[in-house]
Amino acid sequence: MVLPGGTSDVVPLSIAPTHLRQLADHDAAHRRFTGSAGPLVALDTGPADGGTVLLVAGYTGSKEDFAPLLRPLYSSGYRAVALDQRGQYESPGPDDPAEYTVAELAADVVAVARALRQESPGPLHLLGHSFGGLVTRAAVLAEPALFTSLTLLGSGPSRLVGPRAAQLEHLGPLLEAGGVSAVHEAMEQLAMTDPKAQPVPAPTRAFLSQRFLANSAAGLRGMADAMTTEPDRVAELAATGVPVLVAHGVADDAWTPDTQADMAARLGARHEVIPESIHSPAIENPQRTLEVLFDFWGSVSAADSSVAS
């Protein structure tokens, strides 16, 4: 989820204010997949020998939230595919909020995963950021055999609660009154009052505004409803046997670090805390995020090889 936020006094970000974040160079090409409600737009680095990584963005996010990871992933032998969910940025979506349930969005992820399985042999690792974690979890529950592993990045065991959930309560009336532009203006004003907010370079700020205004109003409403009503499905996920990594920023301000640590324990999953990051480690501390991911995927491959032998 991408909502106004910033650093704490004791958790500085590793990236400089001039870093372009979502505009980082990546060499990935735009492509379209077929979803059940229309085309789904992605950034695709192209085939690689080490397997495929499917990256799913969170609420109000987009495929560009993984931009700093794409080139290093490909250089390390992975095909990386970062996805706009339906109604996000460049993926069009239906006009009915009821078509943005976790189940509907997960069906899109499954469709993309099936296509990738046909195109590329080898492992298929799934990663969901924030609300994307709830969606990717549902995709694994729907078809666990499709996926080699699941990474939940800054996500939680169930519905979002706390300050960010409280912000979402105001979303509906704002959308009704003034549409997506009214929500964007309110968020900009809120960000300006945050004394902890980090300066964002002008090109990135322009992109973030363009991206937010491209969101579907129905998608914003439907995803907000889905994110604040999702039940706890940790036991179901554990029962699939799919290897899971729970990773989050040291100062995550969506699902709390304690909540995510407890989820990892209940899953019997690997748990990694990423320093110098808050809710978006892929852009706040991409180097450490990559190290964590490579180590996890390597351990999954090693376990598979041991079982096969």
C-alpha cells in the first residue's frame, strides 16, 4: 500500500532523496497478460535460466514499485515479471467495486502464473507486497502446485487495522464527492503535514501523481474494502506446504513488525527484518531486499534438490 508516510528519527532510509525509486533503470519491457476482467500490464525482463519471479504490487501501487529489483534479478539469472493488478495504473479494470475482491484479484495472478509456466520452465517464485500479499496468498491457496515459493513483503495475516486502516475509512466519501482526483489532493495535503516525510525528487513525484490519478475509482473502493475485511488464512497457507518467506521493513507502519513476526511463527516460515526501510523495502533498501530474496530462493532450490535426490 502506498499512502503518505515517512521515516522515523531512528530509522533513516538507505536511499538518498535524489534516488529515482520507481523510475530506476530496469531494461524490462512492457507486455500484456490476459486477465478475467481485461488485460493486465506488466514489466517483463524476459526469459532467464534461473526461474521466474512474479511480483505483485500493493494498494495504490504498481509494477514500478519493483523497478530497483528488476535489473539485478535478471543479472542474477531470474526472469522478473512485475504486475499492475486490475484497476492499477496501466491495467484497466471494471467499474464495479465488487469485482476487486481478493478472490477476483487472485484469479488474475493465477492466470498470469499459468501463462508464465507455459513460457518458462523451472521454478516460479511469487512475491506480494502489502495488499498484494493478501492477493498472492489467495492465489497460492487456489493453486498451490503452480508456485515454488511465496514471499509476503510487508503484508499481514488478515485485515489491515490501525492508522492506515483509519485513513481508508475516509476513502469512500472522498471518492463519492470528488473522484480519484479528490483523494489524490487529500493525500498530497496530508503528506505535506508529515514532518517525517522524505523529500521526493520532482520526476518521481510527477510519476507518483500520474500513477495515482490513473487508478480506477472502483478499484480503490473495492480494494480498500477487501483489505479491511480479509480474514486470517494463515493456517490454510501453512497447510499448502509451499515455502514462505515473511519479510518487512524494520519500521513497517502498515501491519506491525510484531504482527508479521507472529504470522511467520504460525506459518513456520522464514522471517527477515529489512533494516533502513519502512513499508516498501524494494525501493527503500533494495540491496538488502535482494540479498534476502536470493538467499530464500536458493534455500528453496537446495531443499528441492535434496528431496529429488
